[in-house]
Amino acid sequence: MLLGLAIVGRISALWEQLKQWRLWPSFLLSAVLIAPQFWIFVWAPLQGEILSVALGYFALPLTLVAVGYFVYGEQLSRAQWLACMIAACGVIYAYVIADGISWIVFVVALGYPLYFMNRRRYSIASDLVFTLDNIFLLPFALLAMLYLQPFNTWLHIEVGSWAYFLGLGIIGTLPMLLFLYASQKLPLSLFGLLTYIEPSLVFCLGLLLGERIELIQWPIYGAIMLALLLIAIDRDKRRR
């Protein structure tokens, strides 16, 4: 991120934010709120908790809509209310067929709204937001790396592995930047509903790659896609 900001001439803007040391507690709080999301996204698949993460991301849009409505007073159109109810039916069905609700679901579904609420207190561009989060997380990340992997072992990591991790970082940065940008520019309720696009695209990609979805799971994705279709139709009518 620092290299990217330097290329586009945004380092001075970042420095202006860092000079406001009274905002450091807020920056640190933001980093602490987003850190569990980064960690779960990497840790959960290795622990066989992919379903729990998926259930958390299914519930996240609805919690964002609730925050937008009750905290920020955002109003929903009839089509958006209907989309919420259809999506909620799909989410409830997903929980019914699951073996149980993990703590991961609550961390994902409740953690992101708290993060966005904290960030909305200050008008800071999304690229600076993401950079500040990573700057304040860097000391904790380095300590965790030293604890899990002694420094002398770093020297034996192959160059190809370093390039692989660097590539993953670059690839993962752009979606997160757009995610943060959308959260700042859109009403939180609409942003929440649109986050259903991601699991829908993953679902379609899985089908293209030859994966088979069990018949019992189809109502979940069917409800979510129907909700997205209603939102798209509603936005098109408003634009006209």
C-alpha cells in the first residue's frame, strides 16, 4: 500500500492523517476491529470451518441493513424490504440445515458493522483507511510471525514463496479497497444488500469449475439471487 500511495503521489495525504495523533486511538480501534476478519478468513479454511465463515457472510448483509436502518435512519424501498425478507428466508434456511451456529458467525456478522460504524465517524479516503489499518496492525503481525515462526527460519524461505505471498497481498488489496470505497459512498443498507453479490459470484464460479451443489443447498442461493435481482430492478427503475 505504501508503494502504491507513493506511485500515485498520496504519501503526503497519509502523512497528514498520521500527524493527527489524537485520532490514533480511533485508527487503532479500526485496526483491532478488522484484524479478526483478516485472521478468520485465513485461519477458518485450514480448520475446516468454511461453512461457518459462509454462514457469517450470509448474515452480514442483513446486519448491515439493520445498522443502516436503526442507527443511521436510512429508508428502504418496498423492493428493498422484499429483497431483505427473501434473503433472510434463505439465511434462516441455511442455519436450519447447518449442524449449529459457530462463534465465527457472530464475529463476521457483527464485527464488520462495528468496523464500518467506526470508520464513518471520519471522512478519510478508502486507500488511506486501508493503509492506516495495516500500519497499526503491522507491529502485532510481526510479533505473531516471530512467535509462530522464529526469525532465523525466515532466511530459509525460498524466493518463489516470498513472491507468492507478495502476489497474494497485491491481489487481495484491490478488492478490499473497492469494498471500503463502496462502504463509504453507498447507504449502509444498500451496501449491505449488495454484498450478497460476492457469494453469488462464488456460487456461479463453483458451477463453472465443475463443483456440484447439493439439492438441499439450492434454496439458499436461489433466495439470495432473487433478492439481488429485485435490487437491480429497483435501482434501474429509480435511475429511469
